[in-house]
Amino acid sequence: MPKLPYHLLPFLCIKLRCSDVRLNSVLFANRSAAHRRLGNVRSAFKDCFFARRFDSENLKAIRRGAECLLELGEAAKCIAWIETKANEGGTISPKAQMDEQLEKMRNKAEAMRAEEDRDARRERAKEILKRRRNTKLIEALRTRGVRLCPPVDEPDELCQHLQISFGPLERHLMVRLVEEGTKSARLIWPLLLQYPEKGQMDFVSECAEDIPLAEAFEEVFSSPAHWDSQHQFRPDNVRFFVALSGADERERIREIFPEKHSLRVVLQWPDVCVAMGLPVIQVYTRQHLEQNELKASGGEKDIFHFGKG
């Protein structure tokens, strides 16, 4: 019969259900050591717990249990483990109270718990600050008459609905409120430019709501894109529009004049909605608009649709 490896003996002996409580305590303590060597830290602590229930003065089990809890990052449980018996009631044995290793581990656990408490306070403070910021942002959007789709009324839901992760961007972006002084504040938006006739788009990561859109577009149109080999998309050869929502079956668009319109003005127009926190502006060449019969929509100023009628 092959000889059983030493570290497997406790596993086998525990199954024999020995009636000697001290021997059981030793067996569970030894199995906890084997579990810990194998990296099974939670199983190791579980065996320390049972070892201590069989013998509350099993110092090896108490030490190893404290080590496991520290390794698991359970500072508060480690302190409680060192200070109390595993059995109900009572206190730790005098032998354990005098143990230098346990005292060191307790000090380490106290420091870890203090750090955890400090981090928890910081997280709570961050959450409170974030909620206040989001509440101010919701109020600013409401005051300006910006229509969000879907609507957002709860500060805790703001990031979920408005935060954008766009293609190759390395960070998440969303509209933010920048306060300048005690009275003035303005919104800074991410902005998407669509070129429907080419199936392309551009992204402006920061567009202040109160500047003319022509200023925000300067960098985008400073040089032709790689897909615009004929340089058709020049400021003097394009027109800008925003899509309008409504019951009309035909898609209506309203013209934007970048030299005089700011994003704040555009987002306050009736039937303009901001979907998922990202305003979208459509860009067409004049030739494309002529070829596709851009028509005034019902006599409304600067509102159009494509096609006849």
C-alpha cells in the first residue's frame, strides 16, 4: 500500500470522527495549515474556527485564523477573532492574551480597520459631493429647458443616462456644469457632428454652451478629413441642421447658423431632444441638399424636410 503524503493525513483522520476533542482540534488546525499552503485561505480559516471550537486554547489555530482574516482583508473580523472565543460568551484565554504574535496581528488589523474607515468616509464624502453636483446639473438643464431623452430626474441616475463612452475615447464624457464665480455657470457639452451623405462623423469633446458654434467647429474644419479628398466639407460649402422630434412622419430638420447660434440656443428650440446626453448636429454639402430636394416644412422658418411635398 503506498504511503499517504503527510499533508493529507488530517483530511483522512478528520473523517474518522474521533471522540477526543483536543485531538480533533489538532487535526482541524493541521488541515487548516494544509489548506493555507494550497492557497485555500477561506477553507483554512474555516478549519481554524472548528479547531478553536474543539479547544478554545489552541493557540496555533487562533494565530492561523488571525493570519487568514488579515490575508482576506477582514480587519474587523480579525480583531473580533483575537478578542473573543469562538464559543458563545467568555473571553480569550490568558495564554492567548500574552501572545506577542497575536498582539502584532491585532495592531496590524487595527491599522487596517482605521484605513478602511478613512477610505469609507472619503467615499461617502465623494458620493455626497457627486450627488450635489448632479442635482445642480439637473436643475441647470431644467432651467434652460433642455429636453433629455429619456428624461432624467434623479441625481443618482444621471451618469447612467448621460455618460458617453464613444469609440476610441480613452475616458467617459458627459455634460458638466462649470461654475464661474458665485452667480454665473455654464454647461460644457460633448457634441457629435454627423455627415449623413458620407456615413462619417466627428466628435467635439468639449463645446461650451454660450459660444457661437462656428468657434466650436474651427478645429474640425481647419483641414479636410481623410475621407473628404475633394474638400467639399468646407464652412462655405456646408449647411448645419439639427433633427426635430414630433408626430410628423417626415423627418424634419432645423437649420443652424453657426456664426449666430450657440448650442444653448439650439437646445432650447421646440422639438429638439438630446438623446443619451449627446447633442447631434448634421452637416450637409450644398450640392447634396440641392440634389435631394430640401424643402421648407409647412412654411415654418428655417425648418425643412427632404423630398417632395
